Amino acid sequence: VSGLLISTLSNIIERRVERCRSGRVHYRMRDHYVLIGTDAMLPGLILQLFGRDRKCQVVVQTIKDVEEVRRKLFSHLPHAYERRIAFCYARRDSLEELEALGVADAREVYILGDSGELDDIEYYHDSLNVDCLNLIGHICRAHGRAAPLRCHLLMEYRSTFSVFQFSDIAPEIKPYIDLRPFNFYEMWARKVF
């Protein structure tokens, strides 16, 4: 009986550890940063967030292999930050999976997108990011968020970035979202000049 009990408990723990490693476990957090996608700027962004607040919690959402993303990211970050970063395997165009990230209770959201998703067809990048922003707005509205959630939205293409500079988001989510669109190349060019 004790052998059966030990084997059952070790299997339960082993399955739980495997789910954690693969990003299939979601944690309840408040006042955390949610980074949706694993763009090349992810390590620098995390360093900036921890530079502002050393005790912050960060949730990184990706559609890629979580173990590989974790290994690659932690090779760029100090060892002390590893305990404050949680990884979740989820799609950014799924309402249920975004809700499980706790975006309604987050301090800020960065929608970066995963490079190379959808069979390496990059022109879906901006439209998926905009869909993700709309879903986050609906989640915040459903949860009755009082203060607008600051959302930083990466626009890969200059044309999409220009449209968002002169237009606005949907009126039903506008009270819940403080949109900050950015384009990496635009920001980089400003710093160079």
C-alpha cells in the first residue's frame, strides 16, 4: 500500500512539474506585467521593467515551445529575475487564454507578438495584435476595471502604425484601455537622429 501511495504521489508531482515547465499552469496575480509574445526585444524590455521595479511580477505568454523560450530568455537575464517570471503557453487571439493571464488585474500589458508564428507569414502580425487588444478591452469591460489598462501595442509595419496614430480604438473598450502603439523601427530611428 505504501508503494502504491508513493508511486501515486510522485506521478501527481511529476505531472504538475511537467505542466509548469510547458507553461500550462496559470497563476492568480495582481498588479503584474503581462508580456504577450516573445519578440526579439523581450529581454531588453524585461530588464527595463525590473529596472523600474525590482519586485515586480512578469507573465510571459507565448505560442512557442516554453522550455526553449525560457532557456533563451534566462541566458540574457540575471539569475535573480528568474523567480519573478512566469511563462504561459497560450494563443493571443483566444479570449479564455487571455483571461487566464489575469490581464484585467495587470498593471500594464505589452502586446509584442511571436515572430514566426502562423507558418512564418509575418503579415498577420499586426492584425493579430489588434485582435488581442480588442479581446483585452472586452475582458477589462467584463471585469469592470476602474482605471484604464495601459496597453503597449507593437506595430510591425509602418502603415499600420500610421493608421493607429491618427485613429482611435473601438468606443466600447476606450474607457478601459490606455493605448500606447509603438513601432520598433520608428523609435530606433528617433534615437539615431
